[in-house]
Amino acid sequence: MTATPATTVFPRVGGHRAFDLVDTVHWRLDEARRIDTLASFDDVVEWCVQMGVDAGGPAELHDLARKEPATAAREHAAVIALREAVHDAVFASSTAAVELIAREHVDALGRSDLRRDDTAVTWTWRVPDDLSGPRAAIALLAHDLLVSDLHAARRCGDDACGWVYLDTSPRHNRVWCTAAGCGNRNRVARHQARKKS
Ligand SMILES: [Zn+2]
């Protein structure tokens, strides 16, 4: 019997879904350990599902990706470029990254419709019903983050982790992506270093 591969559970520590997207890279600051959990277009669709990002019907998107693998691969690469642009715009003040997000945002709006459900009182952008849906939805998120107040944007205090988040703690003193993960590991390491010396 072959076991079904476990679905990746994507982290939600960013406080904004554009930062959650950046956090799909684990150990970003350690080239040897770095893991990209968005390895394919299908992973991007799964990320959108888990994050509640409306990027089109997941079954239809998986199906389309099987039929048009070259387009899916291009869209996957474009999403990864957007993810890295979010990181570099916020944490490296990269003009090229900001320009990429601006271009993708304008492009996403050009291909989307502003719609309202029968029951809702607000209008929302509906992204195109094709393989470019996830990229459009993610471009809207990236722009939304970029034009928000970024005073609370932080990077985890761990040397290798590289996860980013909005520090919304009351005293704005959050050092770790998660207290149980990087927080605990670093506390233990410090304790052991003290014992040794
Ligand atoms: Zn961390």
C-alpha cells in the first residue's frame, strides 16, 4: 500500500497573507538548509486554499495545470518572483521589487472584475478564471501589504529561520516567529551555552 503524501500545512505566523507567503520558504537565511515549500503550481493552489485566498476553483486549477503544464510552470515562476519581491521590497528596500509588485498589481486589476455577491454589501475583485488566477490574487495581496503601515514588519530573531511577520504584540517586542519553535530553540541554546562557559 502506498501512503498518500501528507499535505504541507503552511505557516500562518505572518499577520498578513503576503508575509505568510514569504514564510513558505523555511530557513531562508541558511542556503544549505533552505526549503521552498512552494515547489509547483499545485502547491501554490494549495497555499491559496489554506489561506482562504480566492484564486479560482482549486479542482479546475489543478485540472488546467495538467492540461497546460508550460503555462502552469510560468505562472508558478511568476508567483515565486512576486513572493521574493514582497520580501525584498520590505526587508531590502528594493526598488526593482516594488516595481514588479506595481506591474503585477496593475496587470491583476486589468484582468479582474469588481463584483458583489447577492448577499454581500462589499465589492471584491474577482480574479480571472484561469491559470493566472493565483498570481493575480497574490499580486492584490502584495500590493495591499505594501501600501499598509509597515512599522511593525519584523524578521524572526533566529540566525537561519528568516520568517517574517507583523509584530502586533502590545509592547511591540515580539522577537520570534513562534515562541514554541525559534523562541524555545534559541532559549535552550542560550541556556546550554551559559552552562558550558
Ligand atoms: Zn523563526
